[in-house]
Amino acid sequence: MKIFAVNKKAEFDYEILERFEAGIALTGHEAKSIKMGHINLSGSHVIVKGKNASVIGMSVSSFQPINRPEKYDSERVRKLLLNEKELGYLAGKLREGLTLLPIKLYNKKSFMKLELGLGRGKKKWDKREALKKRETEREIRREI
């Protein structure tokens, strides 16, 4: 399993309550581009409409800028592959006010998988508290 991209901002801005694994529908040149590391997950999120889940804001730059397809959009909406039971569960959680975010993109055998996190947004003081806690842990490790 090779990890191609990690959304570090998601862990900082949100308290992740549950994690899910979903396949992602890509074109051939997008898959090659991702394998080369030309992907950005920051600022992206997942929406569920009816029986479809899609990731919005995920940027995949073209594999070869000279040979890129006509009308290529690096920020296009990409469909996620989930079963109906998972989609129903996630839609219910989103109605409760939680947010669904992509956390990391990796391959499993020959398939691209997206790890999704169901989370609640942190307040500003929560973020400060986490930073202070991390800093004190670093100081303790230095002293040892």
C-alpha cells in the first residue's frame, strides 16, 4: 500500500469520529498523475446527493501538460464508489451536521482508495489547546 496524498489540515481543523474507505472513479491520465504525486487534497470535502457521493475541491494536475485532454478540469467533481448502505448512513450523519472529508489517498492492490473521515469542526480554542499539548509533549521528549 502506497500513500499518494494526505490531508493534514483535516486532522487539525476537524475532530475525526469515524473513518471509511471508498473507491474513486478516475480517468487514465488522472491515475498516472496521482501516482507521480501531482495531487492536492487540502480544502476538499465530500457531498452525498441521492445515491451518489462525490469529492469536491480535490486538485489533480495533468500528467503531461502538453498532451493533456481538451477541456481538462483539474478540480472536476469525482465520483466515489460506496455501497447503498454506506451512502444512507453517511447521508444521515451529514444531516446531523457532521462533515465528510478526504483524509488520504492510497492504492490497495491496483485500485485507488480514498480514506474518508466523518468529523465535527473544532473551535479555535480546541486548535490552540491541541498545539499547546503537542508542544509540551515535544519538550518532555527533549528532556528525556
